[in-house]
Amino acid sequence: MKILNPSPEMDRRSFVKKVLNGTIAGSLFLAWPMGGGSFETPEEIPGIKGKDYDLLNQEFAFIVDITRCIGCGSCCVADKREYNVPDGNYRTWVERYVKGFSDQIYVDSPHGGLDGYQHPRTDIDEEIRDTFFVPKLCNMCKEAPCVQVCPVGATFISPDGFVLVDEKRCVGCAYCIQACPYSARFLNPITKVAEKCTWCYHRVRKGLLPACVEVCPTGARKFGSMKDETSEVYKILKGPGVLTVLKKEMGTFPALYYKGARREVI
Amino acid sequence: MDAAHTPAAMLVTNYVFPNDLHVHWSMMIVLYPYITGLVDGAFIIAALYYLFDVKSLRPVARFSLLFALAFLAIATLPLLLHLGRPERNFNMLLTPSPSSAMAGFGYIYAVSMGVVVFIILFVYREDLVELRATSKGWLQLLYRALTFDSIDLSKDARKLDQKIIRFLVGIGIPIAVVLHGYVGFIFGGVKANPTWSTPLMPVIFLFSACVSGISAIILAYIVIRKAKGRSIDHECIKTCIKTLTLFFIMAFTFEMLEVFSHSYLKSGYHHMVEGLLNGPLASSFWLWQVKICSVIPLFVLGVMVLFTINKHVYNFTAAIVSAILLLQVLIMRWNVVIGGQLMSKSARGYTEFHPEWFDKEGIVAVIIVMAIPFIILFVLSRIFPFWTADNEINVK
């Protein structure tokens, strides 16, 4: 590494002068009211921040727009950082679907898409007809099998419709992991209790969007209140567009909807 | 048949959901239904004698009860080893969630345990009263407690004992059926797993439980008697083998019915189940569970039931066939519990399971867990003698 020598023209006097000038100028900046001290988080979900949160009168929806996802993996990174998710376990992940001209479907999700899909698959011999990405997360089922099977009631549905895990009650039997048709759960190897995506419940209660929604650069992940008729999710869900849920035949009634999901998506 | 060449497999590109790579229910959860199954089967033998008056089972009736108790005593051990937070296990009893199938286990287990213990105490009351008279020190104190501090052996008291035993065994049967049928339901009630989600699961588990328990009693009886240099009651073994044959026909029929239904109905996840049985489980299911450990014993049992065979050959064959059937049920539990989890919920691939040696759910732990009931059985034999002059010779 090259070490820069101080300029030979700069003597001690001029150096002290410059430092003093800088210090005074800096102090003035600090004393001057710039508004920086009263930083406030912006309200992203209208009607929550600073108001009484009515637990019994809430309904939220999550929409994944497959046609918008570019497989960058930002959502996975945000999620891992938000919750310090141990390696090899995923609260959310992104799958890459590749469809060949023979209608063969190739799916992969290396590291749950955490690194983003920067390179095409090289192990497919045939010509590719189509490719798309499918983000996955907790489906927040209204008839949640994980809640039904939990022997101690550690997994429960909150009055505002979130399927949550009480980590202080969970015994780590993994019955909920077996029961989840979407494999959205895992046993945290450090805490030894079941864990899953919560749609960032702690953020939502502050009027903030889930971390993955916040960072999505293309708007492929959408979240909002169904009680707010101006919200994007309300407009999409009440609109004429086609939305689907995963594994409908399981009878779980997810609150997570997919827009543009191809029939191959499971 | 190679799974990779079936038309259905064309859709499979071995994609496993990232959270499905790990098999969450491993060998301890294989042992759990295996152990409760042994308890159930052993209890059935005792019930046949004490309630249904199958007199030829007299030599093994008491032993079956003690065998059931020894295994029942450790039935929760594999579960505790499996739990991520075993120190919270009492939450299941203290704050159970009524909607969960699993939440009932503690209660069903506790009731089973109570019933088996009381049956044993009443069955052994006469012996215990006699032993109390001849023992000294802490052993006498123990026998005093075990006889409820009563030394009444009058005719009326014995009659009452018999009535109580019949009553306890009578309620013990539905409890035993619930205990193991319920274990089957824990799996059968998981709709997310197409290999588990079948109403047949409790039935399959129940019949295979009877198979394993009766096999265990036959094998243990023959081995212990041989080791002690004592005679083997041929009539008793014959009755056990006949009962075993009946239960095994039922168990195997239902196991095959399940596979046949899947392949005939070809519904939903058929290609995944077919791929599982013909792919990752080809060896453990078709070769070991079905061909070696089911078809061969079925044939041998058929010969034993239909033809007259030399007594010594019969007893020897009984021990061998029982050992094979014990293995059959263990492999069946493996194929259901671990095999079922190899199939990812992505319906596009299968994960792998590699047992570890020194994990808390590893191979060494499995061996230790399975050794403990035999130690308990040994200790029990010091307090409750398996065989006394009374039941040495078969009462005809």
C-alpha cells in the first residue's frame, strides 16, 4: 500500500489553524437546528402510527407479484439481517423457475436466493422457453395447520390475523414444521424453537412495511391493510385481476396472494 | 423400477424446499411408536389371558405385563431427547392446546401407566404378600407399599383381586388401543405430508404394534427360558404364533392396501409417493420391509399354523420369525417416519437422511434408549418374579 507523505509546504502553524477552523465550523453546524435530531420513521402503512392500534379490527394482506420479481435476493438479505436468521434456514426465500420447450420445469433456490440469481443455470441442455422467480414466505393461513397441531399453543393466530410463535412457550417438537404445507418453518438451531416469517409484525405495529417489502426494488412484494380502501393491496385484491394462493387444496385459506403465478408454481 | 424413468418423474427435477433439506423427526421419533407398539402388543397377550381366558398363555401372561411396564416406563425418553426444549415438556400437560393431536399424549400415557402398574400389583399381590413375609429391611418396606399394606389372602380377597384385574384389563384394552392408534393419528393427521395423511395410519400402526409386541414376547420368553436352562411351554408358543399370524395378516394387508390405494387412485401427489417408494425407499421399503421381513415371515407363519411341526423346530422357528417381524415393524416405522419426510413439500424432490453416531438423536443414543427397558426388566424381575411354580407348567 502506498503511504502518502504530508505536504512539505504545510508547517505546524497552518496545520493548527486549519484544525481550529474546522472545529469551530463543525461546532456551529451541530448548534444550528437542522432537524437532524428529531428523526422520525416515516409512516408506511397509513392509519397506524401514533394512533391506538385496534387489534380486533385489522386485516392485512400480502401480495407477491411474480411478474415483477427479478430475483435480486434483496428481500432475503433484508430478512436475514432483520432477524439474524441462522445459515441454512429461511424465513423467506426466492425460487427460480426455468421452463424448457419440452415443458420440463427446472426449479432451484441455492441459499434460498440469498445471493441473488446472478448467473444462468448451466446444467440445462434444452432450449429455454421461459423463466421467472417466485418469492416464498409465510402464507399467514386463516386455517393454519401449524396452529392446530401445536401441542402447547405456542403458535397462535393473533386477533389481527398474524400467525405468530411464542418462543418462550415453544417446546421445539417440530410438529408445526411437519404440518406446514409450505415448509415456511424451521427449528432455529440456536434457540431450539420453531421460527418462521411473521410479516414483520413488530414493524407493522409501528406502521412500517415488512423489511422485505421495504427493500424490494421492483414492487414485487406488496403489503397493506384491507381496511384501507386506498391501499394498493386493497385495490388489487378487490380489482378484476387474477390472484391465486398456493396449495389451495390444503384448505388453509392463506392471506398471501400471488399475482401472475403460473400453474407450475407449488 | 427406476424412478427416474417413470413418466411421472419427468416433472421431478429434484428441487427440495430450502427448509425441507433437514429431516426434523429422526430416529427418536422412529423409536417412539416402536416402543409404544411393543407395549401394546405385550398388553394384548396379557389381556388374552386375564380377560379372554386364553389359558395356554398363562406362562407369558405375567411376563407380558412386566415387559409392557419396562417399555412403557421409557416411552417418553425418546420424545424428551427429540424436543428442542425438553425442559418445557410439562407445558404439554399444564397448558395443552385442545386442537392438537399431540397434546393428548401426556394424559393417555399417564393413564396407561397407571392402569398397567395397578394390574401388575393386583396380579402379583399373592406373591408380594408372601415375599413381604420372608423379606427384611428396605425390601420389606417396598413389598409393604406394593401390597397396599394388606396381607389378606382369604378366598374373598382373592376373588376381589380377580374382579379388579378383569376390570383393569378391560379398561386397559381401549386405553392401549387409544395409546397406539393415537400415535398413528399423530402422523395420519398431517395433511401436508401425503404419505402420512391417511385414515388408515392409526389402523396400520395398531396392527403392527400388536405384531411387534407379540413377537417381542415370544422371542424374549424363548431366549430367557433357554438362557436359564428352563423348559419352553410349547402350547403357549403355539397360541402366541397363531395370534401373531392373525395380527400380522391384518397389519401387512393394511400396509399394502395403503400403497395399492395410492397407486390405483393416482390422486394429487401420487407421482411423488410412487417416486419415493421406488426411489429413495426402494431398498428399505420393497426389499427389506416387504420382501424380506413380510413375505418370508408370512410364508413361514402359514406353514407353522397349517402343518404339524416338530416341537423343537417349531420353537426355534418361532424365535426366528419373531425376530424378523420385530425388524419388520422397526423398518416400517423408519419408512413411515423418516421415509415420509424425505419427500419435500415442493413435490419436486427428495432429501436425504444420514444418521449420526453421537448426536442426542444418534445411533448410540438409540442403542442406549433401547437397552434401558431391559435393565428395568431385570430390576423388575428381582421384585416381581417372572415365573413361579404356579405358572411354570401350563394349566390345561
